[in-house]
Amino acid sequence: MNDSPSPRSAGYRMPAEWEPHAGTWLTWPHDPETWPEQDAEQIESGYLQIVKAVAQGEQTHILVQDKSAEKVLHNKLRTNGVNVDQVFLYDIPTNSPWIRDYGPNFLVREKENGREVAINDWDFDSWGRKYKWELDDLAGSVIADQLECPKFKPGIVLEGGAIEVNGRGTCLTTDSCILNPNRNGGIRRERMEKFLKNYLGTPKIIWLTGNLEGDDTDGHVDNLARFVNPTTIVCSLEKNAGDANYLALKNNYDRLQAAKDQDGNPFRIIPLPTPGYVGSATERLPASYANFYITNSAVLVPAYDHPNDTKVLELLAPLFPKRNIIPIPCKTIIRGLGGIHCLTQQQPWEDNSSGNRV
């Protein structure tokens, strides 16, 4: 770990996703290799629903490959009823659309003159160098530079989908992912905990493990368990004992039942159904309802044409009484091995007079 001041020592913390946003960042899909043999129009249809929903409640920032793509997308958004006054496009080339994992990891701190925002610029290597990643890794840095706010450079790999915080000092993560030898040369748990505590401002780390069948991230926590408020966690749980995901999900559920928060108090743990087997006869996809995204005005929830779609919407509605619960069809999007949360990255609200908003 470098000797420069850490975010925690400077008073910063990673806010919870439900805290007020200044905006949401996405990357428009452009690489057919992400969704092999899939209809580009169907993929874009899912994206348009996400963008339209996000733009109803906050600024929406979208990365595109070049100027020509920017013009095409602007027209597409307008003709599909998106509030384009809330949408801002940036010519920042990328390898993939999964900005959750390579985009800026935003932090906040409260000062006398208001709330200030900073950024952790983690390294990104495509989930253990599985795919091309150089443009993605650079894109996060470019966004951070354009925002012109304080930036911390931890100097290690960490993906946004691998961490989940309650904004009060607790972080959920998985050892199967962030301690994997394909990242950071097999970093030791104790050293990784120091990074998480110092760069996220989370003195309490809760370790889960395992991953969904078909998940190429080695077990991102945003497919497994999510905070819905500082004291409540929804946790994916498979009822079918014959399912390949049954034991791993039950193990995580049991761990959370025994876990304590940053103040030593137990959490309320709510079982979150799964959509069962999603995929082809030869390939299972990492479909999960936990991969939802919380905006200022709504919660965007994956839908898979499964009976549990309705159950999940009914489960989440009372947990977010001031937000609309919006189902987003994801049977096509998940073929890229990611979901709604993977495609989005929140930028928290700030109110200092100098301002760093785009």
C-alpha cells in the first residue's frame, strides 16, 4: 500500500447506493463479442429501457466509441422517448459495457461547506485477464480526470461488482473473487482487508464465497447479496436442493445470518428467490435478481420471464417505499454474462460551492 493519505484518513467513505445521486454512468453496447450471435436491436432495446428509467430521476452519462456513434445514439434516444435533456454523451472508447467494474468508485465526505466527492481509481484487468481490458482500464481514469475531483490510486485490481456497502461502515465481498490468484497475484486476506477499510472507509468486512454457475467474475457479490438499507440484506437463496447453486447460496445465507454490522448488531436477512436455470442446454448463464440497480427515483430489477419475477417485485416494493420498482427484461442482456447493476455506476450527489459535477 502506498504511503499517501488514504480516503478513510481524509474523512471519505463509499456511500450506499440508495444515497442521493448526481447521476449514473453507463457505456453504450458496441462490441458484438460481448453478446455473440445475439440480435443487436434486442440488446439495445434493453439498454434503452434502462436509460429511460434512469433519466427520469437523475443525469445519465453514457460513454460511446466516437463522434459518429454519439450522433446515432442521440437520435435513437430521442425517438425512443428518453428525456435527452438529462443525458450526456462522452467519446471515451472502451472494450466492454460493464462500467460497474472499471468505472470510478465514488467516495464522499461531509465538510463545513457541504458534501465533497472523490474517486478511487482501481486497476482493472478484465476479471483476471479473461478478455481485452486496456481501454476499459483507461476509461475509468479518463472519467476521473474529466470530473476534476480528488483521486486516490490504490494500485491494485478491484472491480465495482465485487463490493457492496451499507454506507455506515460495513462492506460485503467474496474471497472467491478478490482473493483469487488471477488478481493481484493472490493477495493475502489481511492485506486486502486493509485496502478495503482504508479506501472504502469500511472498518467492518464480511466475507462471502462462491459464485453462480456460469459467472466469469469468480463470484461478484452483486449477484449474491445486496444491502437495501443499512441494517437489511437481501440474499439470493435457491430452494431446489438439486440445483448447482444451492449449496453456495445456502452457505452465504447462513454466514449472513451469523454476521454483525460495524456496531456489532445483527442484520435482517431476507431470502431473495432465484430465476432458476437460465441459458441453453450447454451453457448456464449467471442470472440473478440481486443484480438490481437503485436510482434516485426507482429500483431497476432484472426480469427473466420466470414466475419468481413477480415475487421479487413484490418483495422489493416495501423495502423501497419511495421508489418505483421497474422490471427490466434481461434474458438477452444476461447472455453477455452481466446484468443491470453491472452496466451502471452511480455518482453521488455533492453540494460544495466549487462543485465537480460534469
